[in-house]
Amino acid sequence: MHKTKILLAGLSLLALTSAASAVDVRISGWGGAEVALVNGLITDVLAEDLKAADINVVYEPVDGDFSQFITNALSAGTAPDLFYTDIFWSRAAFGTGKVEPTTADTSPFAPNLIDAFTYDGKVMALPKDFNTLALQYNKDIFDDAGVAYPTDDETWATLQDKLVAIHAKLPDVNGLCVVPDYARFAAFALGSGWEPFNAEGKTVLDGNFKRAFAWYTGLVPAGAAVAAADVGEGWTGGCFTKELTAVAVEGAWIIGGIRDGAPNLNWGTARIPKDPESGQAGNLIFTVGWTVNADSAVKDAAQKVAELLTSEKAQQWVLEQGLALPSRSALVDNPWLQGDTPEQTVNRVVFAGLSDGNVEPFFFGDLGGAWMEPINTALNSVLTGEADVDTALAAAQAKFDGMAAQKQ
Amino acid sequence: MTDTTLTTAMPAAALRQRLPPEALRRRQFFALGWTYLVIIGVATVMLGTFLVAFVASLKVDPLERPFRLAFDQVNPLAWVAAADLGRQGAGDPWWGGFAPGGRIVFSATYTAAPGTEIVPPDASVPRRRPGSGVAAALTKYYAIDYALLTETGSADGEMSVTDPATGASEIWPTRTFTYEIAFDPAKAEGGPWIERTPLDLSAPTGQQLVASTLNPTRFERRGRVASWDNITPGALGLVFNNYRRVITETADLQTGNSLFAGWMWNSLLIAVGRVAMTLVVASLAGYALARLKFHGAALIFGLVLFSMTIPAQVTFISNYLIFRDLGLLNTPWAVITVLVVGSHVLLMKQFFETFPKEIEEAAMVDGASRLGILTRIVLPNAMPAVIVNAIMAFQAAWNDFFWPLVLITSPPSALTVQVGLLSLRRSYGGAQGDWGLVLAGAFVSIIPVLVLFILFQRYIVSNQVSEGVK
């Protein structure tokens, strides 16, 4: 009995000393393809650096609605010390005052990404990577149909012709799966020269927008596309990996879907096609950063982990996994990006998407995702045949006007 | 007028007597027929969707169009082939795998139009990296690093092919290629057990795969590549692959252990805790409202009824803040104590009111206290009501998603199974990916409720008190 007590006391002492020597930092991001990346970074690439800094990282990936998780956890006081922030909903997190500005040197990062995370003059998150949209195409389908592969100089009209030709030759294949989602449609809407917010900060669905909208929704009746929901899919990549469509409009994240669903797919990537009238292509920048929890008991250690996770070494490794592009400007000339595998090509094209004519971050100020809703509803109502283009756009414009009025 | 009044006022028995026996029988027959049809209709709709979902949960791609009812996972011949391959790969006909000493013989038969030469397909064991989820993080061993693939021979044959357009039959040549995939003897010592042995066979477009030891998981590149995710699945590994993945792909990244069992355990703990609290509160309150005369009883009963009309969302924020201030967030206690017992109190009260007062009075004469009467006499005789309450409370607690979602956020091992199921979503760029995994997880999660119903269903229909009074 006495011996057991001594043993127990010894053990608890041991536990105390080991707890005191390494600081536990809880970090959290979303699931999907990210799990392997972050886990690889902390258990492999950065293991030595973390050990040297005396930090033990506890990684908790969250599948599901991450923004809801983090809002909940921040208000409960149970949020992780360091977590992902998507610029898309970043204002909701930054506005709570529960977020600590970064202490890292932000100069090596791409300035447009740093701008996206600047709130009240302070940089609230260290951008970890970014993505843009590109046009992925199935080489076998184009070969079988005898149609030339899409090029980087494609216009909406030439792409549509190719897709129509494919569907005519191979009736079981459609050109593209269209989705009623601004996150994909924006590549065309922005290409038309339309801007989401005009000089007065209002959203006006002008003639340019209408041109893009009519073209995008017109792809289905033209025989160049099918609505994703009509073939039982939720994203353009789902149709693409099942070889139901010849092309997809996605970012580099499509690689995860291809590895799981069609590991032998013979595919390539081209730039987003241009609007024949404006002569420009549009694109969206998706980016995610690491944010430190202001209520964290180990803020300094969390800042250190954020720096390590976005260090050049970490980003080089992430880049070579082929799933996301580095946020550090120095890595843009990386030799890996010049390779010819489909995964290297999609990353190179996604990177080039940054210099498309009209590029906007996937971010809508304080309105957050609610801003997209009128456009998504309009797309959906036209794609399902409930309304024509003019009626749908008039309804969307009315909603935007309502939002602007509410704001004032 | 008099007639109608008479008819409606007449007891049903009297009316029945006035009908000729044949008409009565006919009426009964039709009534029975209609009831039967309605029940079958409801059962078909309920059970039909259930069955389709279950069948889909076995598939590699539950979203496949058109929806097939005949596929390898429900084909006994494929089970036998899979068991045999599993035995060859790792000596395990049930769960298969690829392990040191494994030697798999695999054959594939191709055909092509007469005059076209059938060339050996390009065979390889590919490196299949999982694209997402915990599997992508934890997969360490790949069959490609340990497998030696050799073509061991080929045999010519022929088959009859019917032209779908003309209906004419033609004899086409076939060639069967046999491969041996062996675990590299040089790496056998201490070599790992590998769950999946993928295989790709690429052939020119004019050449079609018509038979193979195990059907390919899918054709890729518009028929050019026959692709197997795992040629050593074992019988159970083939049929219940999604179910196995539910366990293996919900692993804790630090320890590599599956979290799923822990989630089931957490759910069980919370459900049992809630059932216990519900029963205690509902029987005490129900008994008090049924038997004790005190001021404000009607008001309290009214409040209990009123509480049933308030949606959980209304009290959500205040409850949440209370739990936060009590420091109960992220503990099972928060979810156990979020109770809404209004309907349970009502049920118990109604039941206690039907309990013969005389028995209680007799006990009182014998010197029993109120609590003694409740615990020793009334409750043991109220088992049907208690069990119905328990089942309803268990089911509600087990299926509860809202409260566990907001009250328990971390660590991942503390979640309940319903919230844990969320992590089975494999998303690429915000889109749902893996429905097979979600469906399989959902089916595993309903097992406890099903077992509970099967075990206790007789209590729901029987009533000991009514039997005792007979």
C-alpha cells in the first residue's frame, strides 16, 4: 500500500515535470485534404523545430461547418489556441475581439493576401496558402471526340463550341457541370469587367454581369453543360472525376477528389476562358490563414507555431504535396511548379490565375456569405427553369438594394 | 331526422346486430383489407427507403446512376472470390489484406473484334494515395512497395458476342491473362499487413475486359483502365468495406486508435444519464401531480404543459450561457442535464391516475409513506409506462444532434456519435465527397436504438396492471 502511494506520487511528479517542460498548443483546421497536410507538417516536417521550441502541438481537425465551430468555441471559451480563418468569414471572427493580431514579420507574404487579412490596420492572420479557379479537362474525352484540348487563350465562345462538339460526338458526356454557386460563376462574371461593389460600395448587376449570367446559364440549353444536380453531383469536380463531363472549374483542391475517385484520370489544366467582349478572364482568390486566439493561455507559443506552419520550409513541403499554393512570394519561382504532371500543371495554372484580368478575393466585407445568396438564387432559378434571366436578375438586384438600404 | 339521431345515438353493437351476417363479414373483410393495404403501403415507403439506403451504404459509389440492385457486394459468387483472394493475400478469408507470404493469382479475360490482336494489358500495382481525411494522413504502407507482379501466362479462347443493334451473334476471340502478385520475400521479415492491394490493367480501346477473378471497382479513362481499389478484400472486407472505413478512418491522429467506439460509448453514457434523470423527474413529478393535493398543482401542471410548446431554440442561448458559467461545456454533464421532460411527466401522470387508489390506501393503512408507496408499489406496477418513457427518452437522447453539437466541441474524442458522423464527410473545396462512409456510419449509429426496440417492444404492448385486474 505504502509502495503504491510512493509510486503514484512519483508518477504524478513525473507527469507534472513533463507537462512543465513542453507547452501544449491546440490547433484546429478543417478536414478533407487538409488533415494529411497539417498532420504531416507537425509530425514530420516541423517536428524538430517544434521540439526545439519546446512546443507540443495537439491537432484537432474539424469536418463540418468550421466557421460555426469556431464561433461556438470562441464564445464558449473553448476555442483552440491557433485556428484556420477563411477570408470568406474572417470578419465575423475578427469582429469579436477574440482574435490576436499576428506578431510575425508579414513582409515575405504576398501583399494581396496580407491585405485580405488586415482588419482595423492590423494583420489578424498569417496566410497559409491560396487557391484560384482553373479549367481542368479530361484528355481522353477530348481525344475520343476528336476535339482540340482547351488552351490558355480560350474565350467563352470557343470553349462553348468545343463543349457542344464533344456532347454531339459523345452523347453520354456533357461539357461542364454548372453549379448555382457564385464561387465558380465568379470566374466568368468578373471576366466580363463587372465589379462586385461599385465606387459607392453598392452591388449593381449591370449589363456586363447579365452577359456573363446569360452565357453561363445558357450553357445547358446550348448543349454544352448539364446542371450538376441533374446528374446527382454537388460540385463540378464530382462530375469530372466520374467522367460525366469533359471539363471542370475548380482550384487545386480537385486533386484530392481525383486521387480518391479517379486515380488514373488523364487530365490537364488550362486558364479560365476570357470574355470575348472584354478580352479578359476573371478569377477569385481563396485564402486561409492561421489566427491566434486572444484568450489563449499560450499566445506566444501559438504565434510561434503559426510562424513555423507558414515558414518557407513548411510551405515548400505543402507545395510539393500538390494541394495548395504557398503564400510566400519567394516560393513562386519554385522549380516544382515547372513540372509537367497533371498535379504540377494545375498548381501552375492556379498560380497564374492571380494575374488574370479581373481578380477579386473571395470576400464580401461585413456581409460575408449572405452577399452571394441573391446571385446563387438567381442562378438556381434560371438553371431549374423557374425564371428567365431578366426576372431572376431583377429579383437579385432588388435583394441587393434591400441589403444596401439596411446597411444605411 | 329521427332515424339519423337514432343511428348515431345507438351503440355500435346494436348497429352490428341489425346487419345481416354476410354484409357484416363483407364489411369486416373490406375494413381488414384496407387496413392491411395501408399498413403495407406505409411499411413499403418506410422500409423501402431504409433498404435502399442500406444497399447504397455497401456500394463503392452510392450516388451511381442508374442505381443498380445487383453488384459485387450483394453477389455470393463475388464473396467467394473475395474470400479466396483474401486467403491468398494474407491467409484471412474474412478481412483479407496483403501480408508477408502472400501470393495472389489473379486472371483477367479480354476480348476484341475478330481480326484485332488482343495484346497483354499494361498491369501495375499503383500507389493509391487517399486524397483526403484521416486516411490520407495515416496511410503509411502501400502495396506497391512490397508487391512483385509477374504475368505467369495467357490462354486463348472464344466467346459469343451479340450485336445489340442487329441481334446477330458472332464468335469473338478471347485471351485470359494470369498474374501473380507476391509479397516481396526480401521484405517479408517484419513486413506490414497492408489493407489494400490496388491493381490497374490498361488496355487499348478496342479491347474489352469481359471477366476477371474479381470485378473491377471501376473503369477509368473511358474504359481504357480497369481499376481495382483492392484485389485482396476478403468476403467481409468486400461487402462491408465502407463499414470498415468508418472505424479505420475516424482515427485519432495522435494515437492512431479509432474514435468511433469512443463516440458510441459517449452517446450511450449521455443517453443512459438522460434516461435516468428523465425517469426520476418524470415519475416524481407525475406522481405528485396525480395524487398529491396541494396549492398550485393546477398551475404547475399548466406550466409543465406550457414547457412542451417552447422550441429548444428559444432557450438555447440562455441555457448555453448557464452551462458556460457553470463550466460544464465540453463535458457530458451539459448534454445530460439539458432535459425537456414535459411530455414524460404528462405520460406518467396519466398512467398514475389510472392506478387503483385502493391499493395505495391499503399500503397507507399498513404504514407506508408516500415515497414508499411510489417506489415499492406504484412504480413496480408502472413498468410499461416507465419503459415507454425510457425508450422514448433514450431514443431522443441518442438521436440528439443539436445540443451535443453546441455543447461539446472538443477534443474530438469527447463527441457523441451523431456529431462524430459529421467528420465522415470528405470535402473537397466545400463539396460533399464520400457518401458511402456517411451512410455506413449512420447505419452503425442506429444499431443501439434498434436493439433497444427489439428487446423491449413487448413492454410497449403489454400492460401488467390491466392483466392483473382481469
